[in-house]
Amino acid sequence: MDPRHRKNLILRGKIIQAIRRFFVEEGFVEIETPYLVPSPGMEPHLVALETNVQTPDGEKRKTYLHTSPEYCMKKLLARGWDKIFQVCRVFRDEEVSRIHQVEFTMLEWYRVHADYRKIMEDCEALLVFLSREILKGSELIYQGRKIDLAPPAERLSVARAMQLYGKVDIEKNYDGPSLLEEAKAGGIRFDPEAYYSFEEIFFKVFLEAVEPRLGSPKPTILYDYPASMGALARLKPENPSWAERFELYVAGLELANAFSELTDPAEQRKRFESEQRLRAVLQKPLYPIDEELLAALSRMPPAAGIALGVDRLVMLFCDAPAIQDVLAFPL
């Protein structure tokens, strides 16, 4: 094994140990949930790995390797748990790239009686804790960028980021045709023969013009997404056009996705059904709605949670250009 690769793997172990230490010291309980689940999640662009298991009565039942432990962790919140975290392997049948693997490591944590602002504070505290434990300071250099992990992180709304870097105003141009015209005027190129939805235009602008600018020289907390991109997040009570969701970026790398959790089972069912219809249009596999989760939401107190990619976090601390550099057996 290459000495640099070996060094990265040793550092990886230290980072995961430090993550556990941080959460235990903060009063969280580490839990484990099943990797095999009856419903892997409805996010339209994710594809799960599926298998068949034999039940005690000899029947074959289709199950999936989870794409996130989110559903099961929320079911635990409904049973009375209040501060929980988990470091686990998750599986997504997607293209392997510099920042993607089919099998990777996820950190998730949840708090009851909290919203996404508290999770923002957790992120700031975790990053500086790890930097001081691993680097003995608050600064790191990733691919030539000097990053200061000491709080506070930059906090930037999605609308402001799109305006600042993408040169589009999604508060005024909230339909596909008007956003397309503004994006073209800002220099983003589109296929003149193709049809683009609002979401497709948004993500093209975001990935080309916005994302590379985030997380330097401080981590960026990108918050308040359009309601249509809310996923499992609740909408802002004072302005339901926006969802209480944020993503964490460092040096242009997306590290985490967080929500103030939606606890309305009727609204969540509507979103699941909408995502099923979109999956059908995209010719993605259709997964069953997790009825147990919907029942749990009616008993779940207000809560917030987050999923953070451990492999990408390790990339930052190792100054590794690719996720393969921080895995023992990459694809």
C-alpha cells in the first residue's frame, strides 16, 4: 500500500473516533439501525440496491440496503429518544466519481425540540472540535485553499447565493421559462432543443456557478431552499415558499444536508406520492411508502437532523483530491 494512502487510513480512524467522542461528550446516544429496510427512501434521483430475504414462513420478501438511516432514526425519536447519532455504511446505486461511491460512510444525528439552527451550531462545533483534535488548530489546507474551521461559519441563503454567484433571482423568477431566460443572460449555456424544468435550471446554475464558490475561506451554511426542494423538511411558518433545510460546504465540497423535520404525516404522504410520480417520469424504480414512518411522524416531537458524509470530511483533513484516496477498498 502506498505510504500516503496508509497515512490517510490511519487519520480516517482517528477522525471517526473523534466524531464519536464529540457526540458522547455532548450527551448523545450512539444507536444502530438496520441496513436492510422495506423502503429505502423516495428522493427522486437516488436508486437503492435491492435483495430478497427469506421470512421465517419461507416467503421471499424484497428489501433494500438503506440509502440513509433517516427513517429508522425518526422512528426512534417517536419512541422517546431525544439526542441520537449513528455512524454507518449506506448504499446508493449511482455513478462512481471523485466524490461518489456506491457504498460510503454516513454520520447522522438528531435532536428533539430543536430546529435547523441548532444543527447549524452543532456543525460549527463539530468542525472546530475535529480540527483541534486532529490538526491541533483551526485551519487546514485543502487542494491549495486555506480554510479556517473556527466558528462562525458563513451563513448564506440559497436565494442570495444564486443571486450573488449565479446571477439569477429565484425569488422573482420562480417558474422555468423566466429563470431560463435570466440564466442564459448570465452566461449559463443550455441546449436550445431541450426542455428544462425549474429544478433542472436551478441545479445547472447551482452546480456550474454557485457550488464551487462555497466553503472558502470559511465553511458555508447554505440555508432556506425553495419549498419544492424541501424533501423531508418543514416549511418556514412565516414564509411557506421556503423550507427549513441547509447544506454544509467546505472548500466547494458538499458535506451535509440538514432539516427542521417535517412531522405532519399527511403533508409527508403528499410529498412521497409526488416523488413517486417524479420517479416514474424519470424511469427510476418505484419504492413502497414507509407507512410505519408516517405513523411515527404523528407521535414525533419537533426535531431537527442531519446527514454528513464522513468520507468527504476525511478527504478534507487528508487533503485528498478523491474519495478513493481515503478508502481501504474503493470501487
